[in-house]
Amino acid sequence: MLPKAELHCHIEGAAPPALALKQANKYGVDISSRVRDGRFVWVDFPDFLSCYDLVASLFRNEEDYARLAEDYLSSLARDGSIYAEFFTSPDHAAKAGISPRAYTAGLAEGMRRANAKTGIEARMIVTGVRHFGVESVVAAARFAASCREPLVTGFGMAGNESVGEVEDFVRAFGIAREAGLGITIHAGEIEGWQSVEAALDHIRPSRIGHGVRAIENPALVARIAAEGVVLEVCPGSNVSVGVFANYASHPLRRLHDAGCKVTVSSDDPPYFDTTLAREYETARREFGFDEARLLGLTRTAIEAAFVDRKTRATLMEKVDAAARLAQGDRRRS
């Protein structure tokens, strides 16, 4: 199978309905109104958030989070994924009644189980929630910088893009950068191109989560390409929540052809009826990415991954081996 890599997934949002139902049964919570025919039920973005929070509340201890991480990563590996990063949230941990350290330890255990079982490599990106305020994001950065979990290699910020100014959060990102963590930030999803520009100006990230609204400003697209900032694009998510009406209007291919470094990810996969494998298939079917370009998506993701050099080299060799195999198949045909 084509080797794949994911850079943008919220771990609480990766719990499939079957696992959510098991957790609901474990804690005696009725979520029958939120699951129908094996799918989560929500009608608009606020309702999606409500459904998301309900399911997230079903994970309450280290073993719950270990099971979640193992389930998610194992499913990726079955579809040919060799690497994944996911967002964690100390704020969600607190809401679940578990300390950020125990939460992170549980996830790390699940990651190690999945690695032992399938070989998939994975890392965590601690995120602050923008609409919880500056001090909350600073606290998340301080935790990321001090948690001493080697599988935590990045820091980012998610949440409502319309709350506050990006420059308000410079201090948090400074703490993370000084600790040697990779930097990414959600921008250009619900808000327009200005949010992407502000992120570049004030945060100087190596990656931007989504970033697709940059297409509204050709000069900004050119800047992203020139600076080599990687975009963590989630087409299925963008269409599901109405950022774009359909794939025909989605700018993934236009950003790629303009020289931007793009990757594809699943964001909150079961909520948007997608998987990482389906996102790659969407890139092929809807955006005309041939096999070489699909491998290019993986290559870009590995180059942008928040990993050490040795791990990156090992992952890249897997991509190169797949490219050589594909080239040999073409020659024989």
C-alpha cells in the first residue's frame, strides 16, 4: 500500500463510534441519540462541538486514553500509514478529571502498544485552546515544555479563530519554541486569509493547521510557498463543516500547484465520515493527484514531522522504497 502520514488529528476526535459506545457502556452514559447506523449524529458546527465534547467525556483515566491512542494508530497502520501526529489537550484532560501528566502518560502507552504491534511511529502535539484565553494557552505551553515525555514533540493552538488576536499568544509559543518543540497553529479555516498572515507575522510557525483560506490572497499564497511553510490540509473536514461547499471549490490542488507545501489529514475522522486513507483517495479522485504526487504528500509530511533526524531518515527510506517499487512496476508494465 501507498505509505501515508498524518499531521493533523485531534485525538479525542479520533474515537470511532464503536469505541465510544464501549466507553459509554463502561460509564453508564446514554449516547444513543448521537450514534446512528455506526456514525456520529450532528447537524451543524455547534452541534458537532457538543457531540465531540460528549464523546471526549467518556475517556476518564490512563487506560481509557491508552486504548484510544492504540485504536486510532492501529487503524491508521492497517491502511498503510507509517507516521502520525495528533493533538492533545490538557484542557480536555482537566474536564475529564485527569491530570495532564496522567493523560499524556496514557496516550504514550497506547502509542507504544501500537508501535510494538504495527510498527507505526507517532508523536504528540500539545495544544492550547484559543477561546479559553491567553493564560490557559500559556499553561498548556508550560506543560508541553516541562512534561518530559519524549513522544511530546510539538506545540500548537486550536479553538475559535475569531477570539483574541494572534499576537496575544506570542508568549506561549515562545515558551514552547525555547523548549525545542515544533510549532504549528490553526489558522485560515473558519476565519479568512488575515488569520494566516497574522500567524506567519507573529508566531513564525513551520506548519499551519488548515491554512486553506490563504487562497483568498494570491500574495499570501506566494509568501507561504516562498517561506516553505507546510499546510496541514483536511479536505473532508473543510467540506463537512462548510468552509468550502464542495471539493470542486476546495483549493488543495491550487495551493499545491502554486508551490505551497501541502499535506492531507483527517482532523476528526469519524465525525466527518473519513479516514486518512480516504483523504488520500480524495486527493487522487477529486484533485487529480497521481501516484507520484500522493507519495509527495507523504514525503512532505515526513519532512515536516516533529521528529529526530534518525526517525525521519528511517521513515523517508520507507517512502523512497515505495517510490522505487512503483517505478519498477511502471517499467514492467
